[in-house]
Amino acid sequence: MYRSIFFLLPSWILLLIFFVGPILLTFYFSFTNLALTGAQAQSTEFIGFQNFVTMFQDPGFRISVLRTIVFLFLSAIIGQQVLGFLLAILMKGKNTTFRRTIGIIIIAGWVTPEIVVAFCWVAFLSDNGTLNMLLNSIGLESVAWLFTFPMISVCIANIWHGTAFSMMIFQASLDDVPKTVEEAAIIDGASKFQLLFRIILPMVKGSIVTNMILVTLQTLGVFTLIYTMTGGGPGNSTQTLPIFMYNQAFVNYQLGYGTAISLVLLVIGIIASLFYIRSMKVQI
């Protein structure tokens, strides 16, 4: 036993330094007036819950929470979750060549770095971008997509980037559904919709919850995609919590306030995960 602990000790030390340590520092800094410049940068003081009081009184924070919920609902819950499941259903039972070909096309968007995805969508949706060139070629007027429909634009980009992850999870889950159960339901007269909603979905419920939690946590942390495409604008129309946190911490130089916002973001992720588990009645 002691020998195994000795071999695991380096891993524990690394976890303490690079995982537990930053979490504890985040909790501590969120209750201080830590700043990057000025007198507060030289003498950091413990200020209790003042950062959180300031945060909840800040209209910009409330708007950012609303934008985060909209972005999460459209791009993760409806977009990646539903589209990923539909793609997995459509590919279920198809031959290996078809599944491999479609899979490679979809996964290409997922493996592409987020900054590259952002620049690709900027090039596609900008005023002189590919989409407006196509519209002009058929006699339609150009649209300033990133200015007129900023939230929809970043949601579509995030869906394109992340749907492959959901598709792969659902593919693996659907492949584990016993064919004998499906065949028995069809013999008993079940329609395709009844087979889907009464047989398949209850059997893959655990995968649905797991995927929803992972996609939610990933979407809550999306920063590079939105910041590159819109910078949180126009105005604050796409200013989600990560963008708001960045502005407070590294534009306004208030690191303590920024880390307090990061804790709220963490709490939102925990609440959403627990809600998914309770609503789907999955045991963990």
C-alpha cells in the first residue's frame, strides 16, 4: 500500500500545484482588491464580499448573465445537443464508408482551433465576406451579419465548432442500444417516433445528461470565439460572462473583481449540471 502511495505521490503533487492551488488562490483573490496597477497592486487587502456586492449592483454584470444564458441555450442546449443527436440518429445503421465520410467532415470543425474557427466565420460573415458575395451573385443586398445579428452569428459559429463532440457521444451511446430491443418494439407495432421517444431516448438518458453537462461547461467558458468575432459587441450585445470578466480583470485592471466573476461563472455551471441530473433523474 505504501509503495503504491509513493508512486502516486508525483501525480498528487502536480495536482496540488496546478489544480488545487489555482482554485484556492481564485477563492482568496475574489475576496480581495487585487489589481494590476496602482496602490492596490502593491498592497492587496482583504475586502470580504465587497466584490460580490459591487457585481450584483452592476447593470453590466446582469446583462452579461442574460447574454450568457441566451448563448448557452441557443448554441449548446438547442444547437449542439439537438443537432448532434439528429446527426447520430441519421448515421445510425448506415454503412461504415458513409459514417466515416460524414464523420470526418463534421469532426473537421471540432478539431480546428477556436481562434481559426473564429477567423473563418469572420471571413464568411463580414461585410465583404463569402456569404455576402453569394447573396450579391443572386441579386440580393449585402447584410452586416456581425453587426445586425451578432448573437446569432456567434451561436452558429459555436454550433459548427462543437456539434461533432455531441455527435460522437450519441453515436457511441446509440450503438450500444440492443438491436433485439428495437426489433421487438417494431414487431409490437411501434412507429419510428414511438421507437425513438419510448425506447431509444430512455436507454441513452445517461449519455444525454453527460453530454449536456460537458457541452454546457465548455460553452460557459467560450471566450476566444466571441472576442475574435465581435469583441463582445456591438455595444454589449454579445458580452457574455467570460468577456465581462476579461474586461474587468485585464482592461480595467481589477483582478480581484474579475476572479469574483469567475466564481459566479463556476456556480452557474454547477447549478446547471445539478439541474440536468435532477430533471433527467439520473443517479451519479
